Amino acid sequence: MLVILGRHRARTGREPGQARSYAFWLKPAYYVITDGDHLAVWNYQGGAVLDLRVCEIRRGQLRAQFSSLNAILNPEAALAKRQQMIGRLAGSQPARGRGLTRSSREGRHNELVRATKRKHPLRRRIVAPPPGVDLAAVAERTSYVGSTEHKKFPSFAGPFNPRADASKCDPKLADREELTRWLREAISIGNTGELWEGDFPRYVWCQHGGVIYEGRLSNPGLGEYKGYPLEADEHVEGLK
């Protein structure tokens, strides 16, 4: 199931707003906002945390980016993603018949936004790319765009909007070109995970100044990534 919303051109690239309110009731895996020229795909997170914009392309890019878009929105993939989300939400619902006070509701919200990290830790390990993939060529098509969710300060990613459960970036890491170089170098030498979305690895890792950073694909259509530092107890198997 998908929610598709037509929107005036001036508002297409902004926050989802009305489309997210539809998603709250319909529980789709993704919702799409378009004005006929610009298209943005959002992954609905269930309401407890901010949704994730996973793809943003223009009509002129559709032919070149169709495989990446289809990898996300084909019926099988969308259904599997929706079932995964519904299962996660069902496991976090309070027992029926029990009311929640304001303090317990707030505590429940904090529990939800931290649940992914606590209950389902990501196994981070370097895995060889799919057969025939030229990592150097893939790297050249990527760029670092950052995310306001990991910032407590204004940056090239936009006004800061920190997420409660997200690690926070060092304000000194403000050079987008340098961070893009880190990203491309990491992909070129094979510091990528098992999962790929379209033409790009979902996770990429690098180490600088004794800190391990994780890059997360945020726009599979354009090969754009956000990144954040890992905690001291979070490790990557086989990091080069």
C-alpha cells in the first residue's frame, strides 16, 4: 500500500504534513509527494519518530533512476516493508484496557524512539559487494548531504532538528566536500555492508581520528548519504 499526494510545486520538497496525517491512519510502508515534476518518497516510521525521506528525484531523472525507485516501491518490497513496520508497532502497543497518564505517555514515547537501538541492534560487518559491482564507479556517484536529525547546530543540511535517539555530530565536521571524500573513499575500498538499495550500499563505514562513522543511504535515487558517529561500544567487523 502506498499513499500518493499531489502538491503545489512550491511545497513539494518541504515537510510531508498532510501526507503524513494520511499515513498515520492507513499505515503504508511509504508515501509519495509529487507535483508532476518533483517526486519525494518518504518511509513512514509509525508516528513515534520522524519519517525518513528515502528518495527525491525529478521527472527528467526517472528513466535513469527507475531501477532504484522500483527497488523501493515494487509491490513485494513495499508489502514486506509494511508488514515489518506493522509488526514493530504491534509489539510496542500498551495492553488494552489500561489508560496512560501524561507521564506514562511521555515515558512510552521515549521508549519507542529508543526501541530500535535497544531491541534490534544492527550487526555491523563488512561484506563484499554483489558480483560485477565496480565500487570505484559507485563511489563517484555518491555524495554526502547530512541530516538535521543528528545536529544541534545549523549546517549545510538545514536548520537543526535533533532526534531524541540519534547520536550527535561534531560541529567541526562542517565541510561537505571533505565528508563526501570520506564517503567515497570508504566505498572505494569496500567498507560497505551487506544490504544494497538499488545501485548503492545502505551502510558505509570509515574511521577518522579514532572515531568510527556510519554512513546511511538517505536517497537511493541519487546516492545521497547522511552520517553519524558510532558509540564507543559499537564496532564494525572487518573494517579496513
